[in-house]
Amino acid sequence: MTKLLIISSSLDNNSRSERIARLCEELLSAQGVEALFLRLKDYVLPPFGSVPIQEVPEYHSLHAAVSRADGLILASPVYNWSSCAELKKFIEYVGSTDESNRGAFYDKVVTLVHSAGLPHSYMAVAPLASSLMFDFKCVINPYTVYVHDRHWEHDEMIPDARQRVEQAMRVMAEMTDLLSARTYRSDWGV
């Protein structure tokens, strides 16, 4: 059975990106896909590089969760035309390879879910998608989710935006299932 990990990276208690991530969880569950939900605000990660990763207890549990997953849904608010810093810090930690651990992101199928204020920053997913693809050989779901303020009415997502989330989750489940039979295993290399 395909196992997906949904990661909500917002630290905001009223986060729309987390609401969208919860919708992803609901939609995947309705498809019979096992999805574990993880909130980065429940973990305290010091600035990357300030201490060896092996000394950070949260690193071990986060690394294990990502390693066990076949695919990842990475949910983030958009700040300053990019994914939030908390998500990037998480990727730096869990993607690190040392003498004991291999980076956990290699070969994962990834769907990027972003919530923003303006419709203009829909390309905010591009730098993160490129990094995951080139650094970790991730397969990026081309059906990314980008929901901005105009996609909400009376604090509810409009039907058009919800349909795009539904489509992205259908594609994610199918891509992850199809790629589960691949025979290669990637590692660091340019």
C-alpha cells in the first residue's frame, strides 16, 4: 500500500496552507491511500548548521518519517515569493547525508501545496521544485496546488480551487503507485 506523508510547514495557528493540507489528507483517505500528517510547528529545529544534525532529537524522527514515505505533500505559505523558511530548514535537515544516514528525500514523489495572498506568486514553487528534483531526484507532481486569497469566500475555499486540489491528489496517488515498482535508487550526483 502506498504511504504518503503530508507536511504542514506553517507556524500560524490559523494557517490556510494547513487547512489545504488537511483537505489533501481527507481526499487521499477517501481514495484509500494511507497518509500521515505532520506539522513542523510541533518540532523544534535549531538553525541548520548550528549543531551537528545527529545531536538534534527531532532530526531522527523526521528523517524516519520521510524515509518510510513513498511520496510527500509539502504544504507551505508563500512569503516573499517563496516557500516558507521552516519548510526549507526541514528539507536541509532531513535531506542531509552523513556517515550514518542517507538523505531521506531521494526518489520521492512530491506534490507542492502553497497558500498565498496574491495570484501573482504562483511561480513561488519553482525554486523548491527545482532543488528537490536536481538534488534528490524527486519526481514532482506537475499538478501543484496554489491557492490565494481570491480562492476563499467567507473563509471557505471556492469550488474551482477545491477541484484543483482534488485533481492534484488523484494524480499524486496514481504517480506514487505507478512509480512504486521502479528499480533504481538514486544518490547524490550531478
